[in-house]
Amino acid sequence: MTTFADLAVPAIRPGDPGYDGARAVFNAMIDRRPLAILRCRDAHDVATAISYARMHDLPLAVRGGGHGVAGNAVCDGGIVLDLSGLKTVTVDPGRRIAQAGAGLLLGDLDAATQRHGLATPLGVMSGTGIAGLTLGGGLGWLTGAHGLACDNLVGAEVVTADGDILDVGPETHADLLWGLRGGGGNFGVVTSFHYRLHPVTQVLAGALTYSWPAAREVLHEHHRFMAGAPDELTSSVSLGVDANGDPGVTVVVCWSGDLEEGERVLRPLRAFGAPLEDSIAPVAYLDWQRLPDAGFPRGRLHYWKSGYLRHLTDTAVDALLAVTPTIPTPETGIGLQGVRGAAARVPVDATAFPHRAQQYDLLILAQWADPARTDELVSWARRAFGAVAPHLEDAVYVNNLGNEGPDRVKSAYGPNRDRLAALKRTYDPANVFRLNHNVAPLS
């Protein structure tokens, strides 16, 4: 490791040991070569690195967990602010607050809070970085009961484009806190997140797997059942194919309340349609959070298409059932993650995250290992999205968004975009933080 120019910030440059590993991100479709990767140790390192990038007019990317499908955590010919070393976490169980460094992964934060029987809503895979997840909203298994990750963000340490280190909270820079709750990395570099915590230790969770002929009835029954379910229940539906190419449907549930009550609530759903497999059982929350990890190893290529499905009409179901048998690999699939309960009741303008109706976050997730199959998988995902797009809202979850152009970015921020643009003018008028799903400053 060498020192970059006259900076006292550890840097990795092309040709240095570890450079290729340091520039690699979760999505192996992204192959970018930065001028330097600066391994920031604290907010002062971040401020120094921002100043250097601005002085030399260099593109500036910010990396937390490096998990975003768009690959915005790394850039060509510029500076990468690598926050992966910022892994400090402190938990105050009395106040039910955690302070978490921006380099933490979900599994790191969950492990720290679970030592006290507490958790904050995060995502659904432990290898995801907390930073990008939270700044984009943060859908997960606790959102029905406790809202999104961004709804539980109560404060932050932020380094601005001018190098100022701000203590952000409801009483200090409340406008910026609003923007951090779903507005992405547009306003500064968050070095520490402060989360509200909730009592969670065990959950009642697992999957109901059905044969393909039952898929239509399963989709409708799940939809009907969840419409009246308590907030403590969150669910998703997965459509995919097995190793033989045979299609199937799986309903995954997670109940985060009293386990006996959960058994009672879930009984009618579990009795429906004679599932081929029922794996629902009490499980430690920490184990549940890391259960999907094996299905999403680093090094695979990813291409995603996404949107919100608010109305599960017969024609929408027809489109999903027609597309599923064409899925090209068992690792690829279509997911419908429920947005409901506490997450759906927040007013649209209360946070930067605007998608507050009860609906599904629909994700077409193509992943593959062989680069020779890239055209095939990308083409399939685009065709599949084209088939379901007429049934989707003009909206998209920013954390699922690839590089799809400015109109899709507008759809991600929806009715809050103008307010975000005004906030951008206040905190980053020069658009220094533009390597993201960018909101340009209001002119």
C-alpha cells in the first residue's frame, strides 16, 4: 500500500498489490479502473480525499459495501473513497440506538445488535452494505412492523462536498436527514449511521413451495391473505426454475412478533393448496438474515430490472406465469417483495423515499457465472420486463436500479424529486457527488 500524492490517506493504485481485488464489486459485470482507491479511516480522511478530488477535477465514487447492481461504487480514471474500513459499531440497549460505521455489512450490524436482543430493519442478504441500502430506502423482513431502514435512521455523521463534517439529526440539519432517508448518496458522504432499534430475537420464518400448476391460485391466495395480515408478517413470492428447467413458485414469510401468535396467524396460509414443502419454523433472526447468502455469491454477473406492482390483476398474473417458464438459469428469478404495514403508512413527503403504497417491489434478477452468456441473460431480462411493464407503476426502488437513464432516476424519486434537487443545491451545488442515481442541483 502506498500513499497517493501528498495525501496522508492510504491508497491503492494500478499496479499495487491488491488493486484488482479492491476495485472489484458485487456485480462482476462492472470492470472499472480507478486512478486510486483511498482507504479512508475516518471522516477527516474522507474530507481530505474529497478536497483532493475537487482540486484535481477528478471523478469521485463512494464505496461502502460495493453491492449496488449499477456499480456506482467504482469509477474509471477517478478516485474511489473506500469506506469499507469504517466498521465501528456501538449499541446503547437502554436508548435502543446503534451507531454504525459506513463500512459495515448487514451481517456485521445484525450481529452487534442481536447481542442485546435488538435489531433495526435492514435488507435480506447479510453481505449487503448498510450505507447504500439505508440511503436508498432499505426493504427487508422487519419493514411491515417497523418501517424501512431509512425510517429508522435517526442521525448521521456526514462529510459535505466542502469538507465540512456535520452531525445530522432531527434538531441539526433536519433537512439533510430528510434527504438521507431515501435520497441516495447525493448530498454527502455518510461515515456513520445512527439507527433506532427494536426487540427481535427469534422469528417464525420459512418457505412454502408449490407445484407449477398451482401457481395462479397461490399468487391470488397469498395476495388476499396478506391484505389482512398483521404488520408483524412480511412476505415475498419467488418465481423460478429448478435444475431441470421446470418452473415453480415459492412463498417466503417472516413473522417478527410473538411466536405462538404467529403460528395462529399463519395457519390458514399454510393449509392452503397442499404445498410440496413447508419449512416455516422458529429461527434465530441472525440466522434468517444470512440464509440467502449462498445463493448470491460474489463474482457472478448481474442484470436487474425492477418496478412496483400495485395491483395483482388477472392480466398481471398472466404475464408473470407466461414469463416464468422462459427463465434461463436456476440462479435467475422473479421476486415480489411485499411493501406493507408500517412502511406503507408513512406519508409520501415525510422522507425522501416516496413509494409508500401497499404493493410489491418486483425484481427481475438475472445472475450468471459465464461471461459468454451475458447477451442471452440481459436479453431475457429485458424481454421479461417488457412483458410485465404494462402492469407496473411509473416508479422503481432506487436500490434495484441499474444504469437506465435519467427518466428512470426520476421514477425512483417520484414526487420528492424537486425537493431533493433543492436540497442538492444547498449541500452540493457543484454536483460533486454525481456518480450515483443522480439528482442534479436545482438551477
